[in-house]
Amino acid sequence: MKDVMSINYLAQCPSMECLDHGYVKLVDCMPRSIPDDEDSVDYAIAEAARCSYQRGTKTIADDKTLIRYLMRHQHTSPFEMIEFKFHMKLPIFVARQIIRTRTASLNELSGRYSEMPEEFYIPEDGDFRIQSISNIQGSCGHLDKEKEEEIKTNIQDISQKSFFIYKDHLDYGLCREQARIVLPLNTYTEWYWKIDLHNLLHFLDLRCDSHAQKETREYANAILALITPIVPWTIEAWEDYSPYRGGMMLTRQEVKAIKDMFLAHFRSDKCEYAAEDIKVKNLLEQKEWKEKAVRLGFKS
């Protein structure tokens, strides 16, 4: 058996820096070890899906095909057999966006038990963004240099002042659980965060997306980079099929609209398509494409 955490990639890159003081560290994963004849933790997904069968003479290609099928048809429980545990250091406002993924387990630095370290996030020069008019929860473009310098100075000053007051209150004898209430949202916190692969992919769907807040997206991209060498076939399938990564889900009404538009321009008896058009060698995926093509009116 091979120890996953001893894979050279992880030994060389145990963590990724995020923002000015933050990071994401991959602390552990389950399964921790993989058979000598396997190259990645992906095997555990296929093994769980085949729980009624022996491994027998299956090939590596069999596992990859099965994982792609499971991902394509949203059979999610086998992906829950893999778990990752991360240690993160992140600003409180980023942490509150990540914690929206309620299917993770976490334990966070407590300002009731410990004095909060004086570390806070300041955006980099050129990264002070303008509020989007069309998207009430998003940003677009950047402030001009003069306004940016003023705002950066304001954030720096108020953050330092907040920590000065915080420490003064501690010196007065105020309890830590009340002293902390003056600290700003850009204060750094830390936590251990454990999540199964199925729910992690859902998190990455939302937080790697271009509509997610840039600071939160930086952490999501770091997590994605850390897990990709461990479950490469799963990530490949996710990249191919997820609506957030370039795939697309069509509603019943949209399928009908496409079919109607297509048939309005072409006689159905002359409509042709090739299974190879989708650029995959997997025969099952080609078969599914043929079925979709019929539903879309490309072939009667």
C-alpha cells in the first residue's frame, strides 16, 4: 500500500499561500493509503460504486469510465467515500462565505479562549473594485489610483486602531469574549475544515466560479490545485460535465426550442450527426450523445 500524503507533489507543496497573510494546507485525506497497483485515490470511488462485486480483472480504464458515468448522471454517494481535511488561515469575511457550505465539519480559532493575533487583510494595489450596478452582490472594474490610496489608508488605520482598542480592553481586564467585538471583518482567523469530495465539488462549483467574490475564489482555487493530483480522474470528469465549468444543463422548454429551431431550417430526413463529434472515445458517452441528438431533432 502507498501512503497518499507521501506523494511527491504533497511533500513539495503542502500548502498554498492566499491573499497577504493566508494559506490553505492539505492536512490529511481519506483513504490515506492506496493499493500499489493504483495511481490515485480515485480508485476508492469506483470501489464503492462496485460494492456488490469483486475487483476481479477490471482495468484502470474501467475505473475512469465508471467515474465519468457517475459524475455525468449525478450518482453522488460514491464520491462521498473520499474526505479531505484542510488547515486554513483566512479573513473572517472570507470564512463566512466558505461556511455557507454547511456540509463540512470545522473547528475554528476561538476569540473567547485565545487572544486574536494582530493580522488583518488589506487588498493589493490595483485590487480595489467598484460596486456593480447590474449585480447587487458583485463588483466590476477598479477605483482610480487616488481613491484607492485613500481607502487603503483608511482600512489600514481603522484596522490598527481596532486592535489597539482591543488590546486596551484586555489590559483593562475585559473578558476576551467581549473585547473581540471591536475587531473588523478583515481580521484573520484559522480553522480545520473537513469535507467529503461530493460536497467539496459543490463548493468548488460555486466558489471557483467567476461570480464568486475574488478573495473567496482565491481560496477555492488553492483547494482545487491541492486535490487535483490526488483525484485527477474525478476532477477531469467534473471539468467536463459541471455546468459551472463549461458544461450545460438544458430544461425541457429549451430542448423543445432547439429542436423547433433546428427543424425550421433543415429537413429531418437530411439531418446527420456523428457520434465522434463530441470528441470522446467512450462508447457509452457516444451512445448517450446519439440519444440526445434524437431528442434535439438532429436525427429522426
